[in-house]
Amino acid sequence: MATFTPLILPVTSRVAQTHEPLNGYDHLPISLGQPRYRVVPAGKCFFHIEETSTGRVRGFRTDHNEACHLARRLEQSA
């Protein structure tokens, strides 16, 4: 049985640090940090697109790539 060594990636901050506040805020709004929709496996070869704030299913697809594409489209239209 083969063993794999984990890939160690450098830790970097995801929040942009600026010298001046963005639009009068010292931090970014939470909506920029969390997606509004997420793709959740819901069975064998079946994926739900859930709204993160309510947990309601907004769509479904049988292909993961198509489910991610729909989630991105819903995110842009919101």
C-alpha cells in the first residue's frame, strides 16, 4: 500500500488589508466572505444547490460541474 505525504501550503490571509477603510468600514462585509449558494451531495450522482442562509434547495443537477455552474449563476443574479 502506498503512502502519501501531505502537501504543505503556505497560510495566507484572504481578507485584503488596506491602509484606508473600504467605504468607511474597517472590515469587509460578511457577504463577500461566504457564498450565498452551495452545492451539496444528495445521493448517488445527484447534487442539490442550497441557499446558505435558509437551507432551502434552489435547484438540483446530476452532474457536479453543472451544479457548480448553476450555483455561480444564482450567485451572480442575486
